[in-house]
Amino acid sequence: MKNRILVLVVGLCASLSFICCGGYRSGGAHSGLPHRVLASQGVNATPIFGGLVMVNGDNDTIARVSSLDPGTSPGFMVASPTRNVVAAYDSSSTSVDAVDTARESPLGTVKLPGPTTSIVVPTANATGFAAVPTATINGPAFQGAVEALNFPAGSLTTIAVSNAQTVVSNSLGTQLLVFSADSDNVTVLFPSAAIPPVDTSCYDNPANPAVCVIVQDARLSRPVNAIVNGTTAYILNCGFECGGTLPASVAVFDLGSLAITQTVTLDAATMALLNGSTLYVVGTPLANPCPASQNTAATTCGMLDVLDLTSMQVTASTPITDGYHDRMDLTTNGQLFIGSRNCTNIGNVNNPSGEVRGCLTIYKIADGSVVFPPDNGDVTGLQSFTTRNVEYVAEGGQLRVYDTTKDILLINDFVPLGTIDIVGYVGDVKAIDFF
């Protein structure tokens, strides 16, 4: 996620705005734009730095140059549900920089004790949580923690969780589900009860249940993520794909009783998207050949399973691109964008003499058909809009604009090649105003 060369630090001051429900617009803010999108621009060449580029979401143009640059090589970003807080992870310094989007000003920076791939900002408060699998607790014998991030103070509280890889929060930030690498357990944290600066409730034996509950259940098989809906969490069991002993599945987890009520076996499960009573679940099963109907040189395919939560039945299954799936987004006109990393790349997008295929799949909900856009590289960011039939896709370090009425690159005077011209490696993309 840290790559290439410069870019002018285009944007946060010009990129931030919005506060809360009701669709606040930024016309009166410093940027003066109603629909702003942030693209993280990572570089690895010093003394030239990256930053957050602000894009005008109405016409796909880079809006302006700003002097506000969180970190030197920002990669993935997370936004609070109300979009008043955006946090960007800088892999070059293992720090997290947060911005107040209403004031278009920095909130603060917190230095992590190691790298992370999972951060959540669960509420409008300037507080986040990061899973740091290599954090050292009380000497080298124990590694892993969830770090509670206080951005205004620039401080953190360490909660020991062995090999913590992914953190998911309920809507209030009062309950965290933590998934650890190569584990069949789920750790439930109650962060408000943690004692700073280091809480060892999960490290202690027995664990302190006021802070930490370790859920053990024979139906769990390498759980890696969850989708929280009210008082229910749909835990994704990666299963065989992640070295588990059971097939992939979705486990229905009651957040009140901290108990699994049922499971549904699936083809694979590393990422999911909830739309009403339908859960779309994706992953890559082991030794899963692509069907002949796809006419592709790729020898392995991932799978999309459509789970009806009312009947708890799988209603459709479709082969998709392979790789480790961790990005999904649904447009208002029913196009499900699915992204993965470390997939099988076919051909060369810069020299398309034959088949070109990468880590992106577009699934059409209306008829169940799929599109494999001719592009290469990891998909690291997806962003749809409600006012336009377009999808921003960060793929292979480029920021593409897709026309979701045709599922092809949008070509016009502003994006003649279907790509927003950002120098550097685009690692993520987030809209920070409600469209």
C-alpha cells in the first residue's frame, strides 16, 4: 500500500466535511464542495510524500491542493458511520491520523506498536480501535492487542488479545469482536471497562469477564470477520481456506448471550455485505476450478454465495475471481462490486492483446450474471454514490471510475481513460459527504 512517487498533497482541508444525519453539505466549509471523496495516495520515495487527495464527487476532478497531509504514506482509511471522522493508516510509520471532516482539520495522530490491517471508528466520537497482531505485552511471551485510540490526546490503551488480526464493533462502540490469526475462537471485548495503559484481562487466567470473554464453540472454524446488525453478528468462518478443519460457514451470534444460535455451510467466507434480509458472502474455496463457461485462463475461482437470512438458505452461488476477498460495495442500481487481493492476474491491461482479468468482479443482482472488468491488480477500495451511477474502484494503485449502467469504465472529458489522474499509489477511497 505504500508505493511509487509523489503527489502533491491534494486534500484534506479540501476534502472534509459533513456531520451527522440529515446530509450536511460542505458548501459553507473550507472546500466549498458538496460532495467530496478522499483518495489515499501512498508513496515510498523520500523526501516526496503522499497525502489524501480530494476528488470532486460530482465530476471526478481533483479539486484543489491542500497543505494538510495525514502521514507520509497513507493507505487504507476508515470513516465513522456519520462520516465526521476519517482515519488513515500510514504503513511507513505505523501511525493512524484522524481528521474532523466538519471543521476540515486534524484531530490527532496515534502511533501504533506495530502494523495493522483492521481499524474501526464506531461512533461520531474521536475514538477508534485497531487490531495489532505483533504488539508485545509484558515481554515477548505474549503478542497481540486491540489498541483503543484517543485521537485528540494522541494516546492509546492497550488491551491484550493474542494475535489480534481483525476488530469489528457494535454500533455503540461498547462491544468489540476480535478475530485472531489461526484461531478457532472469538474474543469479545468491552473496552470501556479496560484499565489503561495496558489491560491484560484476556492475558490473565482466568480472563476478567468485565473486559474480555473468549468464545469457544466447536462450530467455529477460523473465524475472520463479522457483519453486525443490531444485536446479531454474522460471523464469517473462513474454514478450509484459512487452514480450518471445518467447511466455511456463517455463524449467527447473539451479542446479548454471546452464544452461537445456528450456522449455515457455504462455499467460502472471508467477506460479506448485508442488504436487507440478504447476506452476500464471498471467498475462495480450496482447489476450486473456474467453470468452462467463463472461458478464462485463470485456473482457480472464488465463490459468491447469496444467503437468505429469513429462511437461512443459500439461494444462489456464482464463481468469481479468486484471491483473498476483503472488499464489497453495492450500488443503488443493484451492481455488487467484489474485490480481492493476491488474485490470479491474467494478461496486461497496458498491452491488452488477449484476456485481461484481475481482482474485480461485478455481480448483477437482477439476473445473477457476472462481469470481469479488463484490469489488473489488487482491489483496495470501493465507493458507490446515490446521486450518480458510478463506482470508484482503487485497483492496482489506480483510481478507476466505472459506469454502473454498463459496468465499464466511464469515459468523458474529465476522465478520458476512465481513470482519475492521481500521481502515486491509490490505496483506498472514501466519500465523506452523504450524496
